[in-house]
Amino acid sequence: MAIRQVITFRVQRGAAQAFIDGFGPIIAKVRGEDGCEQYELFLGHTDPDVLVMLERWRDAAAMQGALAKHYKGPDDPSVAFFKLVEGPPTRERYEV
């Protein structure tokens, strides 16, 4: 069963471009993962400090495999841009 995730990030005021720039290399790598059907980051139109990640995966195993490969924890320097996020992101997961 395919998995859809909608993740909303609120970043510090004026930090959206730094967040996008930091996330860019990871987005490019994840898009190439087996089972990744969509992995896109969108900047809010009415609130430029809100970004939304839309993900679609072939199945939960593909999603979990990519997460394990590309996220080594909050101290990993490749995800230092996550420090720009204010509070925990909201995450909605759907099976489609």
C-alpha cells in the first residue's frame, strides 16, 4: 500500500531560504531512492515561514529504508538546517 506524508515545518522568521538550501542535497538523494514517487518541498504563499514537504512512497518499507539511510539523527551535520525549525513539525500520514 502506498504511503503519502504531508509534513509542515515552521521555520524561524526569514530562515526559509536557508532551510531550503540545506534540505536541497537531501531531497536530491532521496528522490533517487527505490520506491520514492514524490519528495518535494513547497514554500508557503501566505506565510513565507511555513514550508510543506509532500512525500509519496511505494510502501512503508521503502519510506523506512530511505529514512534509515539519509537520517542519522539530530546531531548529523547534514541536517543542521533542522535547527531553523520552530517546534516539532506536524506530520500527517495517509495510506493510499
